[in-house]
Amino acid sequence: MSLTSTVKIYRYTGQRLEICEDTVVREAPVTLFVNDEELVTMVCTPDSLEELAVGFLCSEGLLSHEADLKDIKINMNEGLIWVDTANPVPATQNFLKRYITTCCGKGRASFYFVNDARGMKPLAPGGLNISIENIIALSAMLEERAQLFRKTGGAHGAALCVPEDVLAFYEDIGRHNAVDKILGHCFLRRISLSDKVIVISGRVSSEILIKVARMGIPVIISRSAPTDLALQMADELGVTIAGFARGNRLNLYTHPERVVT
């Protein structure tokens, strides 16, 4: 399935309107069922749906161990995903079968979300050191791989990395979705995350921070900005955040002890 569409547009170039063709990113709704119960409908880029569904369930705390996931089936044409889990999913009514748009990415009401953060244990110090040069290089690698963004200007990217290289990369119209695809990739392939880095193109919100911290990733690098709540949570949960990592500059916001100069 193509991830882009070609449309006719009227482009103004400073002198006149011209008729031409442009490439735009595809957007599709996908409904997720867990144990035959409708859980949520997400708007996304329609690829890597297995990773998206599994990553979403991981980031919501509904999948934790390999044995939790029994089966997953996808109907790409209908935009339907069925996941069977070993244990009943608790409190599915909290999702209210809500429709998650590309801008908000929230699966539940905010007070559930804040309670999740309060119940999480801080990440252990150490385990990973990364240099300023590596942070800058990884941000550049993310930009180089962003082919869908380059074609359309309408996608966010997320990359799973070690300090020296990119291990996996996904794009999506939603920045939360791109991160969920990374998390699902790691869960399905049993990748240990305590010594990994995640690099993202969009801002570091509190939702993104909790997704990453819950999976045990100690360092977030963003080409954009963090929010104040994300920084408060990162400080409490032991996550290093580097923002505005573009060109030869960056800002270190939390836990700079993991960064060597």
C-alpha cells in the first residue's frame, strides 16, 4: 500500500498561481480490538500496523512480557487489528472507544495518565553514556532517513539507536504513533532497551516521555522542544532529554550525567 497520494494543487510562486501536482501523505483510521473488545481507533500512516498496535499496548501498560501477547491479526484493507492477550485487559472502559487523532495521541483521560507516572519507578542511573558528538550525529541520521517527510512534509520520525548508529526507524503522521512503532518493534523482537536511545523529530511531551520511560529507554533526543511537564517527569523518572538537536547545537534538559563531553 502506497503511503502517499498525488493531488492537483494551485501553487503560488510569488507572481501567479500555477496548476501542478503535489505529493501528500496518506492518513487512515485503524481500529484496535483486544480480546474481541473494541479498544480504540487511531489515525495513522497505514504501515507497520503490527508494531503500532503492540507498541501502543506496551506504552499503555497493557503488554509487559512476551507471554502477554498470544496472537495478532491485521486486516489492512478494512483498517482492523485484533490482538489476543493472555490475561484480561483491565479497565478497558477507561478508553471509552475513543478516537485518537494525530495531534493528541492520548489513549485515556489525563488523570489516569498522571497516575501512571506516579506509579512508575525511576530508571537506574548509569548503564549508558553518550557523547555530544554522538547525539548530534544521531539527530542527523534521523533526518537523513526521513524519506516520507522529505516527499510530503507531513510525517514524524522516530529511531531506536545505540550511541553510534540507528537500529530501527519508523515514520508516521503522528509523532506518538512513530514512537509506538519503535516500542512495538522492540517488544516483538525482544530487544533490551536499558542501553538504547530514542531519537524523535517532534516535541517531547509528557505522553511521549511516559511511553519511553515505561519501556526503560534512558535517553531521548529530539530535534524539537520538550514541555515543562515532560521535563518534570523526566527529572523524577531518571530520563535524559536532549532537545533542539540540530546542526552543531543542542540543549540538555535533564540528567546530563549520561552525556560525556
